[in-house]
Amino acid sequence: MAKIKNKSPVLFFYNNSKKWLAKISKNESFHTHIGILKHADAIGKEYGSRLITNKDKYVYLLEPTMYDYAMKIQHGTQIVYPKDIGYIITRAGIGDGQKILEIGTGSGSLTSFVASVVKPRGHVYTFDVDEKFMQIAEKNIKKAGVSKYVTQHNLDLKTAKKIHLEDMDVALIDLGDPWVVIPQVRQMLKGSGCIFAICPTMNQLEKLTMALVENEFTDIESTEHIIRNIEAREGKTRHSFQGIGHTTYLCFARKAFFGRTAKSTETAKTTTIKPVKKAVKTTKTVKKTKTVKKSTKKSA
């Protein structure tokens, strides 16, 4: 029997549109249109119990799920909704022990959900360039209780010269131009590793698909997921007038090797990357040399 204690997370549930997520603190309370909810009154009760307010209204004390955290997090950006997250996790086969690359942390909704699935042996490595959004995401990830399984990086992978990770199981991309990072993502993924990109428009889907084909990805699939709520009541069940319609398009693909074996492909990549690094160093050396020559002429 799970009982509520001080600092326990609780979802105060009145109805589908009126519910509040809080961490219990015995000295706190908050005012609502249905009355005052005192945290101390919840301590010692079993999850699922009912709490009566001073206006004789009642709320249920529910144990929060990751769905509740995702829907109640602080929004710095548009979140990825659970209806899309569920398909992402299922289609990509995300599970305990996997290493997940995420590009575009946003508010940390998808980050938190995926971390809760890959724990305790897996880990999420998430990248973003906006420090303000990263701070919001950090709070949301901590609130969801999965900070231990997430590492945040303030880095733009579009321009990064060094590849920081390897043998990732799944890559999740939430950028306005996801096609730009596909070459970098490919190098970080293991063979047959999955990509999921969040695309608000069909134009983005088209450009992304072209980039996936060019970078040797297969099993490419684009989908849209819509939930229609039903108000089930005796004698008057009907479709709800409210609900979440279009949120985004999802693009899925897997890393493959077109006409080559994995071993020869990786060897080819290694020989391609090394000369680029040397060329950069050489350019810097030449600039320094020119500077020395000019200073010598002036001395003369």
C-alpha cells in the first residue's frame, strides 16, 4: 500500500480539465475555485484517496505518471505530446539500457519520457543551443525524477567539428531544419540505428526524406497521429468538442549501408574525416607563416 508522505509527488485530480501536480509540503496549501487544498491533509493517505476541500468539493490524490509530468511541465517551447511520444518509443523499440541521442532539448518533455523508459541502465544525451530553454528543461527533467539518466550539452551539432558520441541506438531530432544534421547523426548511430524527426510541416518532411536517402537511410516512414476523445455518458455518448488534433508530423528511418558492408563503410568514413582535420591545421599554419614574412620585410 503506497501512502503519501512529505515530499511525495501528487496529482490533485478534480476533472480532466482541472488537475494540479505538486510535491507535498506539510506547510503548504493552494487556493482553487473548488476550495483550499492543504498538503498536510494528504499526508498519510493512500494514493487514490479522496480529499474534501473547505467548499465540500473533493479531489482524488493520484500518483503522477510520466504522462502527467509531460502535460504539466513548464513550457519554454512547443512540447512533444504523449500521443506522439508513445509511437516514437514503440516504433524505434526504445527500452532499458539504450543510448539515446537527442538534438533539440526544448522543454524536456520528450527527454524526460524517454529517460524514464531507458533507465536504469540506459542514458539520454541531449543537445541544445539556447541556455534559457536548457534551464527550463533541466527543472522539468529534475521534477520528473530522471536527472540521473540525462546529460545536457550546450552545443550546436550543425557546426560542431568533433563527433562527441558513437554507437547510439536511437537519434531524436527536434529542429526546424533536421536535414542539416543528418550526416553528423549518421556517424553517431550504430548500424540499423533509428532516427525520429519531429516536423511541423510537410515541406520539412520532403527535405528531410531527400537527405535521409542521400545519407543511406532506409525504412523511411512519415506519419501523423491524431487522438479523438469520446465523452462516454449513459444515453448521450458522443465525440468530444475538445481534443488534441494535429501537433506534428513524425519521420522515422534506419541507418543502412547501400551496396557496402558496414566494415568497409566505416573504414571509408575514417579516411574521409582525417584529412579534413589535417587541412584545418595546415591552413592555420600557412596564415602564421605569412604573418612572419610580412614582419620580416618591415624589419628590413
